[in-house]
Amino acid sequence: MVKFAVLGCGRIGSMHALNLARHPRAELAYVYDIVEDAAAATADATGARLAGEVDEVLGSNDVEAVLIASTTDTHLDLLVRAVEAGKAVLCEKPIDLDLAKVDASWQRIKERKPTVMVGFNRRFDASFKALRDRIHFGEIGKLEQVVITSRDPGPPPLAYIESSGGLFRDMTIHDFDMARYLMGDMHAVNAVGGNLVDPAIGRAGDIDSAMVSLVAKSGALCQINNSRRCAYGYDQRIEAFGEKGMLQAGNQRPTTVSFWGAAATEARDPVLNFFIERYTPAYLAEIDHFVDCIEKGVAPLVGYRDGREALRLADAALESIATGRTVRLD
Amino acid sequence: MVKFAVLGCGRIGSMHALNLARHPRAELAYVYDIVEDAAAATADATGARLAGEVDEVLGSNDVEAVLIASTTDTHLDLLVRAVEAGKAVLCEKPIDLDLAKVDASWQRIKERKPTVMVGFNRRFDASFKALRDRIHFGEIGKLEQVVITSRDPGPPPLAYIESSGGLFRDMTIHDFDMARYLMGDMHAVNAVGGNLVDPAIGRAGDIDSAMVSLVAKSGALCQINNSRRCAYGYDQRIEAFGEKGMLQAGNQRPTTVSFWGAAATEARDPVLNFFIERYTPAYLAEIDHFVDCIEKGVAPLVGYRDGREALRLADAALESIATGRTVRLD
Amino acid sequence: MVKFAVLGCGRIGSMHALNLARHPRAELAYVYDIVEDAAAATADATGARLAGEVDEVLGSNDVEAVLIASTTDTHLDLLVRAVEAGKAVLCEKPIDLDLAKVDASWQRIKERKPTVMVGFNRRFDASFKALRDRIHFGEIGKLEQVVITSRDPGPPPLAYIESSGGLFRDMTIHDFDMARYLMGDMHAVNAVGGNLVDPAIGRAGDIDSAMVSLVAKSGALCQINNSRRCAYGYDQRIEAFGEKGMLQAGNQRPTTVSFWGAAATEARDPVLNFFIERYTPAYLAEIDHFVDCIEKGVAPLVGYRDGREALRLADAALESIATGRTVRLD
Amino acid sequence: MVKFAVLGCGRIGSMHALNLARHPRAELAYVYDIVEDAAAATADATGARLAGEVDEVLGSNDVEAVLIASTTDTHLDLLVRAVEAGKAVLCEKPIDLDLAKVDASWQRIKERKPTVMVGFNRRFDASFKALRDRIHFGEIGKLEQVVITSRDPGPPPLAYIESSGGLFRDMTIHDFDMARYLMGDMHAVNAVGGNLVDPAIGRAGDIDSAMVSLVAKSGALCQINNSRRCAYGYDQRIEAFGEKGMLQAGNQRPTTVSFWGAAATEARDPVLNFFIERYTPAYLAEIDHFVDCIEKGVAPLVGYRDGREALRLADAALESIATGRTVRLD
């Protein structure tokens, strides 16, 4: 049994708390949120203790691992404090919006060889993982091109967008990590974007639609297409092309039913609506893997450096849009 | 160049006439229809001569092959006369509605070893042919079960139904032939049916919906499902199961476009609407094969006996409904 | 919290026991199996008490509901005893192999108005349930035809087959129930079958391949195709045709990945292998529904009569094969 | 009847010649090729006269329309001469590899208001055309993003690559035209590419893999992915996203057959192998449209300016790779 605390009890934190409370090899000791009502509701739902402050959690011997799901601006500080308190950390993405701070923090904690995992949940999706394993097994020969489609069903609240770091650091960051998961480190990035979904997003200084090209150090090429709007649900697909063929991973739906009628045939359900629905099994597998790492003393498959590199790609994409240049990363 | 005459210039006869007129190895010499306007229109469209009577056609040295597409009640008489005039014959299905007459006629012409082909066009559909070839090549091992789905977009005019010989002899006869094409001769038939589409069809003494089970002499089993109505087009599908797997042949559509929206995803076009649209390439391949047979002096892949056996299965299905028994055919 | 006991800790019983042990509204008090090791293993895995005999379970005030998953020959006796002990009962299919006993037992218990549910798990599959709801909502108009494909990945052990009551009572019984779920009560049955998979099954007096036609009292028609072997997994599909179109429910796979290469394109994973994998969420939903029924005092959606009617259809199919007749049920 | 000459009897020229010879409203008067054997073979196959030189064709009153399918370096000169001889012209893509020459030639001929059509055959593909019509009809609301997948089954001979103008001017030019067909004129282009398929292509100074991003003047975004190799055939797909959903146009296969077995399920045929196979009906529809334009005196849907703009996008993509910049087009 690995004893956990969850810091941050919003939508994703409370989901993690419930997953931990039901997990056969985990025990949820504490929950904390700066909004006490949120923490109290999660404590009620899970049977965990309600912590009055972060130090109560970090100072407790009942806590071996901390899951950080608070607002982005608090991630890095909590991560450092938790590591310094000797805890293993699973931190939601992004680690931070400032690459310099991310690097400085690493200098501060690296000697401890901390167990830090970043919440890139898509690596734990059974279909994406199978696609990667099949690439690595050689089914399509040398990997040449990847196309990642990633479209949210609708934009988040404007207040969230304003503090999110923008589309690339908040949303595309998952796709950047997926590209690295499939293709390794990157050599160059270019991006184009626009404000096609909601003018208010543009007024808030962000884009809501983007197309990014990546060149990997291996020479392989990748395209990402993003939108903050998708009428048919949470569109999450990958295509990987190689010398011997292509592997595709498609969308998922609540049922297998299709309708055939005068207006259309083989019409399927809208795809699962958003990350909580689509990645339910992935979030569970992510926790499984983190518990494994703690129990076996091994490094997580997706660590601090992965969080850092995805952020670096987001920054490069922003720079590409600002300068109209393809940004080199080496 | 094989010189042809077409007898019967209705919907299917005029289509055949056009196909023959454009065929690189065929020449359409004559067309004839008891309704002179129909024949004249086809003559106009194809450049063929308009025959005033059947004997003008059968007596002409310019005619080597006769395509019979007149009303069902005239098929057998024309077939016999054409054979006796030394012509090769491609006759639309069914040969006749009366098995005894079919057998008697065969006795009359068999000594001539005539080149007679029956218009079971579906055998020439590229997908169904590929399915059969792959079965015979052993891809699914020993064939165990076949499911044939065959549904017309809508019922024919009542007047047609009244002279059609009924659902089994008019429509299912294609499926009986397909079952024999895939599985060989049959050992037993049972059928259930109903009048679910249009009460007028029931008043005309016919059914419009049927489900038939067949047991082949090989022991393999087959199900056919039929309806005179299908909202999404002409539903024509086959599944063949064997020890090593299944082969499916699906419906065909005018485009590959699919729509993904809030109400449905991956919604495709309705399927091609009816036999003229769906089996256009099959009708051309059917003619090709018949021309080949004449030029090379070989027997057609689908001959008089196939026409006879499909009719026998239709009769057995009718008997099964009338008696509530599974009808043995050996 | 509804307190449960599980009688029978084989493959399906131990699965139910685990589901109950994890269920938020159920508590697993006891497990019992005539093979003590099986019961002990399940007790270990779930924390339930190990009952030494059935009466210990039925006499306990800690038990409100009994889940019967023992061998078929014990179902009916345990069901009656549990009802007479005042317990709610969820009984695996079939209730029994003898329709007369099924009816006699009902006479014995019916005055108690017992809460009895039969384990036709497929009614709780999200896709089949959605298909039925959409039919009932009128999406395809009046229901005219249903095609049920139901093929096991491989035959059970011969010893099981010998005591199973045969293909129709053991395997097709699920499809008979599905037909009734979609179409209501039946008017007539005919069936053909064969021994195509394994000669040993034939020597044991059973068939391993079958095709069944049903006529519902509504006039709608249904075909079922069954095999004890399927190379690509557990083939479980339904098509429902009506005036306005068709609804299909398809197979399910572990991932959405497809491969496109020189030999084949869009190649998907084999389908989920068997009932435990395919119907995991359905078994959970089945328990949910049963717990609901107990908590709210309402009748299960699938009761004693449904178990009886499915058995009656299996008997009729057997009679149809024996007599070569379509068997009338009214 | 529109009287045609075909200049250039290579692979695509001889296909056009056969299409014209069979066309009900066209007559193929002449064929010409600098390689006399090629012209003679096409003359034989079509019954057209063999021209000894271009001027024989351009000077003939029997020729109203010229189809130019010779090598790229001759296109523009022939186009200008044919226009000056008063002929309507259907010219294969690209018009030329030099944008300055393209513009200068237009200055020379524009006063004649010539009927010039450029052979962007994909605009006449039924699926792509339906996709565009449905976008324009408003089915997905305002168009936001387009993804074009376009991969050849294998690279052309090196000698061809050396004179082709490179991937963007030879192959992507079709995709640039498709992007304009769907989205209108472009505002910006960036591209990344690589030599992943065959080192010899790199040595010849070209890339064989590319990913291009386009920003339309409307603000909509487009991605194109290209490869000179595709194991499963000629991969030609489009996705168009808008406010209300997505339209996809997929690949095409020779049959509808799928295989379901132990290793894979729903496995389809490789897709149609290359442009001749895939775009057979599109090439016919292209001719139909051109004949219509001549007969009715209307401008072709895809004219000289479209040929010029696609070339300009190819040049911009090359510049983007050379400079690492997003190239503005306004």
C-alpha cells in the first residue's frame, strides 16, 4: 500500500482522489485544496482526511506520495517542497509555464534523485501505447511521419485561458509529449495558428486553432492539428507512417451501434466527450504505473525531463508564430 | 466480334443493349420488344436495327447470340427457339416459373449442347467473386456458414408482383444462386416469411419479407434474409464463416465521404440504390464472360442447370412455408 | 448495502463474487461451493466468509440476496430454497434443462412474489441496450427483422457439453432471450444444425453449428446463427431492420489501432475473446440493476418467466431439428 | 462532337487519348509524340491519325481542342502555340516550373480570352467534389481546418525526379490546388521536409517526404503530408473541419471484402494503387467538363490562374524550406 495525498481537488484532482481511494495498492491519506469546500467534498467522497494546509500533508509520515493537481502556478513550488519533504510526486502538466524556473528547480532537487512523474496521461491510453509498441516492434519499419489530431469539444472558461499559458502550453503540450513518446527528441518546430473559434479568446491574447510541424532528431516529421472546438466530441487520433505501412489509433465511442437510414448509413455515436470520459482507463493505468515505480524503486516512464521538453516545444511553437520562423531546438 | 440481338427492351433489356452496343468485342445487330416503342427507343439509342418480329431475329445470319430480357413468361419459349435456331443464349432469370417445363425444355434442347447462360449477374460482382475465390483458395478453411443479406430498396409495382412468381422465384432466386455459387448443391431448405411491408402485396398472395435457412450437401449452413423494402438503398451483403475466420463483402456507396457532427459520426452516404447502379460493372463482366464463352467455345460459368436449381430452391422454400416443414432436396 | 451470498465459485461465480465485493452498494457476506477449494480461493480474494453448507447461507440474517452460479443441475433447487428462505435471487442461465420442472417450481414459489432475476447479461450490454432503446424510441419505425450473430471462440470441454443440455439450451438460450428482449414473444421456431466444428461434439449427441429462424407474435422475423468456434474471438453482433432503416451493434476490441500495409489495410485487433472480457461492464450493470430492484422493491427487467421462455424456445428448436418441422408456440 | 488532338503519348497522354476516343461527345483526330513509337501505339489503339509534327496538328481545321500531356518543359510553349492557333487547351500540370515564364505567357495570350484548363484531375473526383460541395452548402459551418494526406505508392524513376521540379512542383502541386479548391487563396506557407525514402532522391537534390502548413486568406488553416512511398497503395484522403463538424473523404479499394481471422479483423484490400486506377472516373469527368466548356463557351472550373497559383505555392514551400521562414504570399 502506497499512502497518498492529493493537493488540488478540482475536476482532475477529485478524479485522481477517487481513483486512489479505490486503488487496490494505494491508500488516500489526505486531500487538500486552497478552496476548503472543494477539499471537503473530496474528503467526504473518498474517506480521506482533510488537510488544513500543505505542510500538514508534507510533514506527515502517513504520506509517501503526493499527487499535485492544483492550479498550474502552484505546481512547481509544491513539487519542490514535496520532493524536499522526501515524497514521490505525480504532478499534473504543465510543471510550470516558465522554462527557466523549471530548470532552476531541477538544479535544486536533482541531487535527491527524486521520483517525479508528470501527468501525461495519454501515454497510458491502451490504443496509443499499442500503437507505440507496434512501431517499436518494427511493424511499419522505420518511422517516417506522424499525424496527431487533437481537438477539444469546446473551449475552457476565459478565466482559465488567461492563466493557462496559452493553447500550446496548456493543450498542445500533451501532443508535444505524444510526439516525443513516439519519435524521440525534436530538432525543429514551426507553427501557424489562428483565432477561429471565439473572438474572446483572441482578445485574451491566445489562439484557439493551430497547426504545428515538428522535425525529430531522427529526421522523422510530425504534424499536429488542434482546435478548442469539436462538434462531435473529443477528437484524439494518431497516424504513424513508416516504410512498411501505417498504424492508426482512432476515436472511442460509448457504444458500437450504427444507424443506417435514408439520410445516412453506418452513422455512429459522437465520440467520448472529453478527457475524463476518454482517458478513464488511462488515468487508472497512470496511477498503476506510478505505484509500481514507488514500490519497485524505478523511474517513471514519463519524468521531469519529459515535462520540461514538452514545455520547451510549446515555447518554440510560440516563438515560431511570433517570428514566422522554424525554430531549431539543438 | 460477336453479333447480338436483344429480345425485350424494358429497364434491364435496354441496359444490356447499351452495354452490348459499347462493348469492344460485341456488335448489337437487332433489338426487339413486343412493345414497339420500347424497342424503337432502344434501337435509337444503340444504332441497332429494329426487328418487327422474333423470327426476323432468329432467322438472321447476322445474329450469333441472343440476350433474352423479355417478360418472364416468354423466357423459356424464346430460349428454346433461339437454341433451335443455333444461337447462343444469355437469358435473364428466372428461366421460367414452372420447374416441369424447365426440365421438359431441357430434354428438348440438350442434345444440341447449347451455349446457354443465365443472368445471375451477382456472380460477376468483383467483391462477391473475390469472396468466393478467397474461400476456394482456403483463406477461411472449410466453409461452415454463409449469411446473405439481400433487401430491395422498395417493392416493384403490384402488377409486376402478380406475374413475378412471388418473392422466392423473383428476388430470392438470386440469393439461392449465390448460395449455390459459394456452397454447392443443397440438401434441405426451410423458410419463414411475412407480409410486413405493404398489405397490398399480401392481398396479391405474396410475402414481402422472408428468412430462409439452407443446408448444403457439404453440411454447411446458410441463412438468407430478404425484404422488399430498405430505407438506405439496395442492401447486398455476404458473410462467409469457416474454421479460420470470416470473409465479408459489404455494400457500395457513391462516394467515400463521411460526416462527423454533434448527432452522429462517420455517417456515410446511403448505399447504391438498386441493381442497375450497384451491379453496373457486374453486368459488363457478365457480358464479357458470355462473349468469351462464345469466342472460345467453352461453357458459361452459370448455365441452364444453375437456373433450374435456383428455381428448385425457390419452389422448396414456398413448399416449406406452405407445409411448415424443412424440405429435403435429395 | 445489500448483503449477498454467492453459491458456486467457478469461473463465472468467482467473477460475480469479485464484482459484488467491489460494489459500492453491495456487501459480499458468504461464498459457497461444493468444491471447497474453489470457495476458499474466492473467499480469500474477496474477504467473504466461507460457508460450509448451503443452509448456513440461507439461514443467515446477514444474507438478503443470493447469486446462484453453481452447475446447471443445481440451479432450480437452490433457487427455490433461497426464495423459500426469503432471499432475493439472481440465478445464472438456464434456470433448469426441464421445462416441466421449471413450471412446477414456479407454482411452488409464485405466491411469495419473489424477486428473481435470471442472468441474461447481454440485456445489460450498453450497445445492445442502446439498440433496443433506439428501436423502442421509433428510430427505425416498426421492427421487421432481426439478425443475431453469436459465435463462441471455441467449444467448451466435452464434459461440460455432455451436461449442458446442448447448444440450444446452453448457448443459443442467450440469443433466444435477446430475440425476446428486442421482439417480444415468439409464435414459431425452426432450426437447422450440424456438427461442423468437432466430431467429438457430434458423438456426444450435440450439434456445434446452428441456424435458427423465429417468427414473433408481432409478425417480425429473426435469424440466429451460432457456432462453437470463431477464429477471431467472441462474435456478438445484432442487426435490427425496420421500415425506416437498420440499427447494428458490432463487436468490441481491446484497442482502436488499425494496420495498413502491403497485404491488408485497416486491419483491426481480434475481437474481445469471450464473455468475461466482452461483457465485463454488462455483468456490473446487471448487478447494479439487481441491487436497484432489491433496494426499491421493484421487479427485475429479466425475471423467472424470461428464463422459462428462453428455455421453451430452446426446446422448440430441438424439436424442429428432430421433426423437420417449424414448431408453433401458441 | 469536339475534335481533339493529344500531344504527348506517355502514360497519362495515352490514357487521355483512349478516354477521348471512347467519349460520346469527343472525337480524337490526331495524336503526336516526339517519340514516334509512342504516338504510333496510341494511334493504333485509338484510330486517331498520327501527326508528324506539332504544326500539323495546330494547323488542322479538324482540331478544336488540344490536350497537352507531353513532358513538363514543353507544356507552356505548346499551350501558347495552341492558344495562338485558336485551340482550346487542356494542359497537364504543372503549366511550367518557372513562375516568371508562366506570367509572361499569360500576358501574351490573355487578350484572346482563351479556353485553358489545367489538369488538376482531383477536383473531378466524386468524393472530393462531394466533400467540397457539402462544405459550401454549409454542412460543417465555417471551414476552419483541412488536413490533406497524399502519398504516392513509390517514387518515380530518378531521371523523372531530376526534371520534375522537385516534390512540391510535381506532386504537392495537386495538394496545393486541392487546398485552394476547398479554402480559396492562401496567405502564408511553411514547410518542412526530408529525405527519408531513398538516399538517391536526396543526392538528386530533392526531398521525398514533406509536411506543409498553409494559412488561407480566410484565416482557415491547412496541413498537407506527403511521401514518395506508401506500402498500402496511393493514399489520398482529405479531412475538413468546421464549426459544426468534420467531413472526411477516404481511400478507395478494388473490392468491399474484409477478412476476419486470428491475427486481424476487418482487414481490407490495399487501396487502389496509383493515379490511373484511383482517378479513372475523375479523368473522365475532367474531359466531360472540358467538352462542356467548349460546347457552351464557358470558362473551365480550373483555369490558367489556378495552375499559376499552385505553382506559386510550390515555390513558396521551397523558399520556406530554404530559409526556415513562413512565407507570406500577399
